[in-house]
Amino acid sequence: MKAEDGGKIGEVLGYPVFATTKISADNYLIGDFSQLAIANWGGLEIAKNDFYDDRRFISSLNAIMSFDAKVLQATAMCHITKA
């Protein structure tokens, strides 16, 4: 199945369907995502790691961003599993 722009893979009962690797097989999440609050703090921190591979003079960049999510209304989301 090929995703359209934005990751949409189709529709079910007129609602858009998206796929992700962040939820295991045979598990589904349906809901009103306008009832999901997402917050971040501290911004994006990018730091150079000089000790990544000293032998070859290779360094790396590490990026860290802190965020959290909370469902505002519990009845807005439903977790479905395959029986």
C-alpha cells in the first residue's frame, strides 16, 4: 500500500487512514485528534559529539527535543485490537 502526500493510505467510513511503524501490528487507534494536546518545551537542542569516532576524526550531531501529548477528552480516542 502506497501512502499519499502526508502519509494518508486511504479512508474508512469517510475518515482518513494513516499508517505508522510506531504502533504494533493488529493494533489500531481511531479518534478525534483535535482533542489531542501536544506540548513541547526547551526548543530543539543540537550538540556536536566530538567523541563519536576519534580514530577516524569523525564526529556526529545529536538532536534532542522534549515533548508530550495528552488526550483532552477520554471518549475522543479508541484503541482497537485484532481478536
